[in-house]
Amino acid sequence: MKYEVLYEGAFAMLKVNLNSGESIKAEMGAMVAMSPNVELRGTVDGGLMRGLGRMLSGEKFFFQELTATRGQSEVLLSPGSLGDIQAVELDGSYKLYVQKDGFLAGTQGIQVNTKMQNLARGFLSGEGFFIVEISGKGTVFLSSFGAIHAINLEAGEEMIIDNGHLVAWPDYMDYKIEKAATGWLNSLTSGEAIVCRFRGEGVVLVQSRNPGNFGTWIKSFVPTRG
């Protein structure tokens, strides 16, 4: 399967070329255009319980599955929000944790599940008690709010990351939730409050914009009723 990320940046779109019999699954509503010989159908993928689990993590209950029924086909996919698209190759040796709404599409062999975080991480991380867990062998396409930047950490190296900017990280990386600054007052008045401290070795993908901050900015322009 060949693919290309078009218009990289705020308005990225994914082009996938499918051979006969090949398929790709994507988040519900992601299809922009497709060849006439592509069959489109909705699927729960994994059954009722997995579908409900994905809803708890902020994802949609259904996927869309696009299959080339004969000959080569082309599919265009795009996420619901403004932002970039990043392809990640999974070899089956680890799982990828992804922020809610971060999954755009995956090739055959990719499974999308949920993982329940412990109480402290779920309450403080901003991601909720359930996060998206992607496993298997194949290519997964992630979407972000803004551009995607990879932070490469060597063994023992640490980086503090605002939880609103997280996109994805491997399951073998160690991380913990903590205050952004010394003391709660400094943490709250800095506008950061809670952050995640990651420890390498590994790669953490972050997004250049914070959806929560963007929502607050939009609300500042909405007139209040008197």
C-alpha cells in the first residue's frame, strides 16, 4: 500500500493507493473522496465491548472500512480538526498510546483498543481515565491539532510536556503526572497547572497547539448574554 500526506501542516490530507483486495480503516466520517471501485462500510471492529471502550476514550463507536474491490484505487482521508497527519510504523513489539481523537486511519493488522489509566493519571492528565491503545503490525496514521513534532529522548533523558500538547507515545516509556511549577499557586498562575514528565528512551509526539487553550480563546470572542 502506498500513501502520501498532502498539504502538510494545518490542512493535511492523506492519500492512499489500494491494490485490489486491500483495505484501510479510518475514523468515522474521514473519507473525502474515493475511486468508484472502493467499497465503503461501517464496522465496529472488535465487537460491541471494544466499540464502547473506544467511546469512553473519546473516540467514535464505529470505524469506516474502505476496500478496493477490483484494480487499483485511490482514497482521500482527512481528520475533523485543523492539523497535521503523521504515519507511524508498528512492528508488533510495542503498543502506542494516543490522545483522544488522535487516530485517523490504520492499515490491515492494526487494532485500536482502549486502556484504563490509574486514578491519578486519569484525573490529572487531561486525557481522562481511558486512553486509545494502538497495537499490531502495520501503519497507523495519527492526526493532531496543529503541527506534529517528535521529541527524541535518549535512555535516562527527561522532558516535561504539557498534557494538552500530547499526541502519542510508546507504552514502554515511563512517565508521571506532576505540578508544572513549585507549589500549586505557581503551577496554576503559570497557566500550565499539570504536566507529564517523560523519561527515555523513546519518542514522544507532541502537537504545536493545545485544543483546550484554543477553545478558551474562541470563547473570549463569543458575546455573553446580559
